[in-house]
Amino acid sequence: MNTPLPNQPENSGSWPNGWWVSIVAETGSTNTDLLASAHDGAPHHSVLMAQFQHAGKGRLDRTWVAEPGSNLLVSLLFRFDSTITRPTHQFTQMVGMAAALASKQLVAVEPQMKWPNDLLIDNKKVSGILAQGAPEFVVVGIGVNVGWAPPDAISLDQASAHVKTTPVALLRSMLEHVDVLERLTSEQLHAQYVAHLATLGQHVRVEMATHVIAGRATSVLLDGRLEVTDDIGEVHQIDTGDVVHLRKQ
């Protein structure tokens, strides 16, 4: 991977100040490459975008593959000594919210957030996020279906009847929104996340490694755990799991 340059003008103009953006035609995984660069000293707010990645991963090692050039495939580096002190999971929340706000700005469609870090349109997945890191930093990778989606998902192009965007334009808008969200305290950011989260109030099924919990999603704690109240009134605090929004019977 080439060393990223600050405010590198890739195809359509400069990037927001303070972001070090590099775009490559193809790689295995932007997260893997940016993690390596982070260990080698890459600066805070380094960004790696790929037009195609052949070994992209989502949560639980699921494969993330898109048609070349069609979608936003990008990773962002946050160094903890260069940002407001906050729980690590809030960086994924921040990037997800930024993607939703950028989508609303550019194509007038705002995806809903599903706990912990997916974006949905009409209950179909439009984006997924995966965070990886070390004691000094976190790399947040996000894939957004801009121009293409697999059969069980949706793209921004499909969701917006009249307005289209590009992966580069979406990334630029996202970075601007991240700049705003990063200035919030942990408590303020949590409040923003809760306001964006479609999961709350929903009847859900949470699939975990050893068991399944069903009930109503009632709250998210500041530490990121989801609270689900089951049919007998017991409250379950969930760290990790796959959430399915259930239709009301």
C-alpha cells in the first residue's frame, strides 16, 4: 500500500482538512491494510478506500464483496491520543451515523441504524461496519451499498428514485459529518446514537453463539450493551449478537 497523502485529490476535489485519504484500485481488505499502516505509524484520520476488495470481512468473518467501483469500501483510523476520550464502540457508532447522515444529504434517503452497527433501508441492509484495533488506536471499516447490492440487501441507488451519488462523494460527506460528531462528548454522542437507532422499541430476536433471546429492545447503555426485556419481564444485557427486527404479529 502506498503511504497516504494529506487531502489527496482523488478524482473530484480535495478532502476535508485533517484527513489523510488514499484510494487504491484493489486490495484484499482495507481494514487489514490500514491496521498494518497504523502499527507502522500512520497518522490519526488516515483513510484507505478501495474500488474493489477481494478479502473483505464483516462481523463474524462474513465475506463482504461488491462489484468493482460500485460501492464505498473504506477504513478510517482513529488514534486515541488525538481525539476525545470515549469508549471504543462509539467510533463505530460515529462512522455509522456519519454514513446515514451523508446518505440523507446526498440522496435524500436516511438509513436507519440497527444495533450494534448495521444500516438498514426498508429493513434491508445497506451498510455494515467492522472495527479492529490495538491499545492505541481503532480502525473502523465500513461498506456502503451505493450502486450495487446482493439480492437480499439494498443500495442507495435502488432506494433513491431520482438522485444518485458516488462512493467518493459519499466518503467526502461522511468525513465532514465525522468531524462534527467527534466534537461531541461521549454522553452527547450516545444520545445522538440512541436517537438514530431503529432497534429500540422493536420486537427483536438476538442470536448469540450459544442461545437466542427474544423480546422488546428497550435501551442501550453508555457502554454499548443492548437491553432486551423478554416476555416474562426479565431484562437481558447483551454485549454481542445478531439482531433480527421482528414484524409485529
